[in-house]
Amino acid sequence: MLFYEVIVLFSFKVVTATGTLALGINMPCKSVVFAQNSVYLDALNYRQMSGRAGRRGQDLMGDVYFFDIPFPKIGKLIKSNVPELRGQFPLSITLVLRLMLLASKGDDPEDAKAKVLSVLKHSLLSFKQPRVMDMLKLYFLFSLQFLVKEGYLDQEGNPMGFAGLVSHLHYHEPSNLVFVSFLVNGLFHDLCQPTSKGSKHFSQDVMEKLMLVLAHLFGRRYFPPKFQDTHFEFYQSKVFLDELPEDFSDALDEYNMKIMEDFTAFLRIVSKLADMNQEYQLPLSKIKFTGKECEDSQLVSHLMSCKEGRVAISPFVCLSGNFDDDLLRLETPNHVTLGTIGVNRSQAPVLLSQKFDNRGRKMPLNAYALDFYKHGSLLGLVQDNRMNEGDAYYLLKDFALTIKSIRCVIYLNIDFRFLNYL
């Protein structure tokens, strides 16, 4: 940052620093001096840094000084409101599984239960919003049903199967769930056939196909659609990732359809929590299509008739001919659902095999992981795959760590099963 904060600690002791000092460290002081103007000095940063002035238990008040800052801006900083904090959706399928693991495997059951409840209760999204809290409870129940149905929890809520692998790869949701689905269905077993009976070696074709599948699941990085139309010459890399093998693609489609059927049923349930007064209100003009003054309107009559037979679809989206069944299609946009229920299709743990931009153009996946497996050249990724050298290094490192994590957890899972068998 360009502006500086001078903190006068005790008598004649001064600390000169950038605004970063005020963001996290606990170091109260007597006075704070803003010694330089900057475009980065806004109301939020001002409140954060000026709040350091005044030591709790030692000073009745703290002093804030401005140096070389225009007086109108000083008034604006003091009078401006701090931006409103808005919470994001706090739950995911994997988070619920990790909470169940904590509750069942914790050394102190009561302490583990208290920690789980604290995560579920103290959500900024649901703060002082009972309607949202009810929706989060229903999503939690949907998650439990999903985890039981997929074999990650038993009927008592205890983890089982590959629960450890899914939770270990929590930062890759929903790819972690899809990977285990492929594993349980035997697709990797059918693919990874050794060159000869009893051998531990696989052919190059098998290894490249395995890398292709893993590259579709982890470390996904997209190109802009226009990149396909350029006529670059690629020297070492193939650059654009091929489609999933047919058997894996069919399994992914089956998985996605199964998930969307359950999630659509969930949306129909939580739609009862929607605030229909807001749903029938235009977002910008705030014009309401409810009340006596709208009873004779042909548009309102048409809007109301379109809503018949649609439960989870927004009444305005209904005008475009969308039905609840359209929620099963992966290409249906998120905004078609009721806006006031606080949950949409993005919370469904599905993995799109293809991604499109807002103009409907396909965005190809970067084949950097598979390309590096083939030629092992970081320079090749920089030249052909249009990647910064530092980004390429960290992406490959994260990809390698993901594979190591999978290997480690699967070995542990097999060992535990063997011990249970004994």
C-alpha cells in the first residue's frame, strides 16, 4: 500500500509501517497518524487502522491524526459507512462429512459435538435470519441423506467406506466425490490392467489414459474460448485436454443425473421457505406484481398462470417456459430458482464435463498435467500452454500432492479393512 500509518506506542516510541500492520496483529497504541494520501485509503481501511488508537484498560480514548490528506477526504472517511458484510453459503457435502467425522472420532465426544454445533449455528449468512437457518437445516439433512446413500455414513451417522478419502480431498469438491464414484464402480480397476499377469507395470497407453481422467478431475484450468481459434504453433504440448474416455464420461453423466434428481427434490422442499412477496417484485424498479392494483393487469394474470405447476422456479423465469424438470439439465443457469430461499443449483455436488462462457462458447481445459507427464518440461508449459512459470510450478506441485494424498489414504483404507477382516 502507498499510505503509511505511524503508531505512537508509549512515550517517544514510534513505529512507521504500511497499513498491513493494522490488519491482524494485536498491537494497540495511544495514537495513530495517517501520514500520506492514497487511493487505497477508504472507509474500511480507515476504520481498521484508526481502531488501533486507544489501549484497553490504559487510555480513556485514542487520538487519530491526519497529515497531508485533503480535508474533504478526511470528512468522507469519518462519515462513510463501512461496507456491509455478507456471508457466503457456509455448508458443503464434504464439510458435513468432516463434521460427522469430528463428532464420531473425537477424543472428547462432548467437546466434538460442541465444536460441530458451533460451526452450524454461527453462520454470517443466517445471522438473525430464521428463514435462512431453517433452509440450512434442510440442506444439512439433504447432505446426510446423500452421504448415507453414497455409502460414506451408516444409518447411525458413523463414517464408513471411503469417507476418509473424500474428506481428505475436501478442497476438490465435487471432484473428490466423482473420483470415489469412479473407484467404487470399478472403472479404475478395469483401466489399470498390468501388461502381464502378476506384473506391477502398466503400458504407456494405460498411464496416459489414467492421467487424462485425473486431469479432468483435479487442477482444472480453462482457456478462454477464443484461444481455440488462434493459430499458435505448439512445440511439445498438446495444450487442449481431450474429452473423458467414453466409459468414464457415461459414468459421470449417470452420477450427475442421480445427484440432480435428488437435489431438484430438495429444491422443491425448500421452496416453501421462499418469500413470495419478494419473488413477485422486480429487482431494480421494485415494482410488485401483487395486490389489488394488479388484479386487472393482463401481464400479472399471465405471470400468475405461468407459475402453475412450477414450484422451485422463479415466477419471472417461468415466462421463458422453464419448468421444474429443467432443473435436471446441467446447462440450466443458477438464477432460474427462487431467489429468496438462499440456495441454488451451484450447491449441488455435480461436476460439469464441459464449461461454457456467457455467450455459450465452449471453454477448453488446459492439458498442462498430461502434457508435463509426457514431456516433463516446465519450459514447454510456459511456451505452449501459455502459463506463467511460477503458476505452472505450483499447479503441478498441487496436482502431485493430490495424487500422493489419494495413494496414502487408499493404502490406509485397505489396511483398516484388512484389520477389520482379521
